[in-house]
Amino acid sequence: MGKKSSLHIAKDVLKMEAESILKLTSRLDDNFSRVVDIISKIKGRVIVTGIGKSGLIGKKIVATLTSTGTQAIFLHPVEGLHGDLGIVTKDDVILAISNSGETHELNLIIESVRNIGTPLIAFTGDANSTLARLSDAVVNVGVEREACPFGLAPTSSTTAALAMGDALAVALIEKKNFSENDFYRFHPGGSLGRRLRAKVRDVMIGGNQTPKVPPKTTAIEAIAEMDEKNKGFVLVTDRSNHLLGIFTDGDIRRVIRQGDNLKNKTIDELMTRSPKTIAETTSIAHAIETMQKNEITTLIVTNERNQLKGYIHLHDILGRGGTLKISIDS
């Protein structure tokens, strides 16, 4: 047989690593809950340690933990053996990462930490390893095989450990009731911070730019308004500007497929009542989450009396060229 193509190899690797992550779900047990409890109650920091590829994964886990409200630092095992172990206190918790659980330098650190009285957590692929036996709680991140054809280079195993670190960070977000505003405090700069700080009113489109028609408007007239404003929808409002419904280009296609004659229809017959709405004081982050959850790209902005204020489109949040278009007063 001929050699596999690069594309074939890439697909095999991604499939294997994805399967490795999925199989972790069947191994999760009370140990994971115990780890979350331990970390949520400590007064100090999560000190993550590991060597080689596991160390690189540990550094990423540290970054994720610190950005989501859990104080964490990385300690290199070798540097720890040569004096840096002095940063560890009994108020901290050690998270040690080793697929084999038999990394010599790492286990030397663990034995020393036990004398300090610091709780020990292990991410390991061998629940019977030395690291596992020395730890207070063990999370099994083992994989059946590496994606490397020789089974030597850490591939599936590092992916599994990284995914488990993400699972831990997200579980701690819930455990600690870490909020969106808390997240912003840790991300004050950059487009992510601006997005979280901004409100819907900062990017919404309103006034005459919003396509809208009154009740009893014919479908043809409603489509004309949609075309004039160059939007994929038109809103229906009463004399007091209360939102009654929405009619989209998708609705047009649906009506045509059904064989109905648009000339004989009014917008009242065709519109979708109670469209998805959002308040202008809602954060941009929540607006994006709502769009993703409902698989839509537009939200109608209303006030507490359900009066139309405008609309917000995903493209206007991100910018037509991919750059966030939000101006915030400092």
C-alpha cells in the first residue's frame, strides 16, 4: 500500500485526539469534584508543575486559571529542586502533570511538598503510578495511544491533559460564581476586554436605519422596505412603536416554496411574532452568547415596555472586516 497523504494523516490525528478527549468523560468521577472543592477552598494559589511537554501544558492551564479568577503560577520541577520550592506554602495546592506518573524530577518535588503539608493533585495517565500514590486526588487523563505513529511523541496525552485543565477552569468559574464583570477585570485591554465592557447600545443600529412597517402593510410593501434599507428583515411596530413581529428573507423563501402568492398577503399573516429581543443595557458578551445559543445573527433591541429601539447584528459587533467597532469612554 502507498503512503497516506498529508491530508489523510491530519484527519486521522484530529480524529484520534478528539476521541481521546471524549473518552475522558467516562473516567470522570468524584475525584474531579474533590479537586474542584480543594482548589475553591484554598487561601493561596494553584501551583502547577510538570516537565517537558507536560510543563508546556501546565503553563497554558495556569494562563486559563488566572484569567478566570483562580490565582495560579507555574513551578518548573528542576528549578523547584534548586531553591524555588520556597514559594510553596501549606495554603497553596500543587497540581502536578505527568502522563506516566513516574517523572523522576517531578516526584522528587512532590515528596518534598508533602513535608510542607500542601495538598497534592495529579493529572496522570496511570492511576497506579508513584505520582498518583503520593497525591491527595487523582484525575485520570490517560489515553489509549498517542497520535504519533511511533507512540512516543506526546500528542493525544497532552491534548487530553489540556482539555482536562479547561474543564477544571470552567468548573471553578461556576463553583466560585465568577461573573462576566469579574472576567472583564482580568481582561481590561484588547478587543476581548472592550467587547465585555461595551453595551448593546454602543453598537446597535437605530432610528431611520431600522427597517420597519406598520400592521396591515402588504407583503410587497414590507419587502420593498427591506430592500430599501438593505437588510435581511423588516420589523412590524404599532403606532406607539411597540414591537409586534419580524419578517425575514428566510420567511420570503419559505412562503415561495409553499406556493403562496405574496401579493395577496399582509405582513400580519406572515410575520413571526415575539422575535428574539435584547435590552440596550445588556453586555455585548451576553448578546453574542444569545446569538450563538439561538443560531441567529440579529437581535432586536427593545426597552422594558417592548418598544423598538433598534437592532444589533453580529457583523456590526465584530466589524465588517473582523475588527471590533466599539468606542468606549475611559
